[in-house]
Amino acid sequence: MTRSYPILVLGLGNELLQDDGLGIHALRMLRLQPPPAEAILAEIGTAALNALPFLEDARHVIALDAIAAGDPPGTLHHYTLQELVPTSISGGLHDLGLHGVLQMLPQGHPIPTIEVWGLEPASTELGLEPTHEVARALPNLVQCVSGRIAELSHPATRPHT
């Protein structure tokens, strides 16, 4: 029997590289709040291939990650996965991103809707804690994602566009 859940939240990034780990930090902050029953929170880190079993069962994915777009550190970003340029696979499966993992879904399998939420990093140097700019912006990211999860959980309350 196939399990199914409408909302999957993925924490992505390398928590050993300061702001690159902000997706993990944001996911952990989300865990402190009671999530809707329809949401699964999965800490993936840098091993995007580990997301494959979750992606097979999800209808809507919210990926949390550092997004370097050239804006000031801590700037909130929200994109669909299609709007982001796929990262190249330079180091093998360890460096495989969500674009590549989606290509591994069985042929004909429905692709979930994927949106990416994140912050502009200030530094991806070695360090276990995010920089001051990103640490200060993390609560806003978590609040926005919490609101998005609530919106997706209760589509009847969603404004029609």
C-alpha cells in the first residue's frame, strides 16, 4: 500500500558550512511548532538522494535551503523549483540536487509541486552556526513557511487568484 501525504518539508544544506545549513536550522525550528497532520518534515542535508522515497509520496514539497541570488545577506527568497537553475553534478551522487532526484522518479510518476524557500547566505565558510544576518532572518523564514503550510493544509481558506 502506498502512503501519501500532501505536504513534504525538506531541510537541505550543509550545517557544517555556516549559512549553507540554514535549511536544516529552519526545519528544526519548524519542528518546535505543532505541524498539521498532513505535513512530513524531513531533514535531508546534502544527501538529496535521500529525499527520493519522500518525493515519491508527496503532492506538494517545500524545500528549505540557502539561495545565493546576489542580494543582501538574510534576504528572503521564494521560488518554484523550475525557476531555479539546476546545480551541476560535479562530485557524484553526494552533489545531486532536487532537479536530479526528480529525474529518478519512476517513469510516468506524477511530479510533486515544489517550491523553494530560503535566505541569501552571508558566508558558507566552516562553522556550525549561521551568520548574524541569517540567524536574525531565520524566524521570519520559519513564520512564512508555517503560514504556507497552513495555507496548503486548508485550501478552502486560500484566496483565489
